[in-house]
Amino acid sequence: AQSVAQPEDQVNVAEGNPLTVKCTYSVSGNPYLFWYVQYPNRGLQFLLKYITGDNLVKGSYGFEAEFNKSQTSFHLKKPSALVSDSALYFCAVRGQNRDDKIIFGKGTRLHILP
Amino acid sequence: EPEVTQTPSHQVTQMGQEVILRCVPISNHLYFYWYRQILGQKVEFLVSFYNNEISEKSEIFDDQFSVERPDGSNFTLKIRSTKLEDSAMYFCASSALSTGQETQYFGPGTRLLVL
């Protein structure tokens, strides 16, 4: 069965510092991996995805994520956090089998301190 | 940039009443989805829809739920007889394809409160 875990409910980072939001997953076979962000009163916005190829994926707003197959992780990173990055972040995974559905993590609230 | 839109943004209803949540997917997309997020919990898949029929549904999507694309633009989720536990944020999404790697684009959600 597919699953995705975001072990931290909340992450606090000072503005200008690097940030990491953790995600681990479990699928049979190779995964498709996604990060979405949700700002208050808004829907989920796509940030980036890993399909195949380079393990380091670059996305919107300066975010990137690194696919690590041996650790089954897809942590979201940004070198220098902005206050405007404060939001709820969701990791999602989908297996490559035809019947696999996208599964979301429970979300991590990122709080950037000015 | 094209967006998925949803109406209403908030809906309050009495238990046992029917509600219809509306979505306008991105215009050239062919695959449509509904998800829900109970407060403080995960985003959960409900149903996917393609070519005027349901392609997949989860165990949550029981007989009280139905989806429809009544015209060329709207995609609706109907809950026939709402229960307290249906209170959640409901998200519509759409994608151009359904290859698994295709990005799904989400609307802002409808917050449903069942009293």
C-alpha cells in the first residue's frame, strides 16, 4: 500500500535561514512525488514534482526537493527563507501502477520568523 | 494563468440536507477530481472523472455522493443527505492527462459545515 509521512506538524525557521520540510514515502516500485503549498483561504498550489531523472528538482518560489531512493525521502528545501513562505506544505506520492492514486501527507505548517 | 475555481467558498447546511458543490476546472483539462480535508487531517481522494464517467473512487465516496459535469464547464459534487462527519474542506482539481506524473491543479476549496 502507498503511504506518505510528514513527521513534523510545524517547522519554525528564522527569515534568511535555510529551511527543510521532511517527507518520506512508501510505494511499490518507483514513485511520482509532489509538493504542494496551501496559503490561508487558498487551494493547494503546485510547487514541484519528481518523475524521473535528476534527484534534485527545482520548483516555484526558489524551492527545491531532493529525491533519495535509498532513504525513500523527498525533503523540500529552500536556501533562504522568506516570511512569505509561511504556509501549509503537503507532500504527495503516487505509484506508477495504473490503479495507483495520489496520496497526500497530513501537511507541515511552516512558520518563518521575521 | 488559468485557475480552477470553486463555489461557494463556504456552505453551512443542516444534517440531512442536500448540497451541491461547484467547480470550474481549467478549460483544456480532461480529468477532474474531488478531494476532501477534514479539519486537521490529511487531504483524501474522493473521486476522479473522465469522459463523463467516474474513473476511480475511494471507499469514502459512497452512495450519498455523486458527481456530474452538467455542461462544458462545470463539475459538481452532490452530497445527497449530509451527515455531521461530512463537514470538511472540499477541493476540486483538474489535470490535462492522467498519466500519474501529470500535475493536478487545485481550486481554493469549499468549506462545508454540517450542523
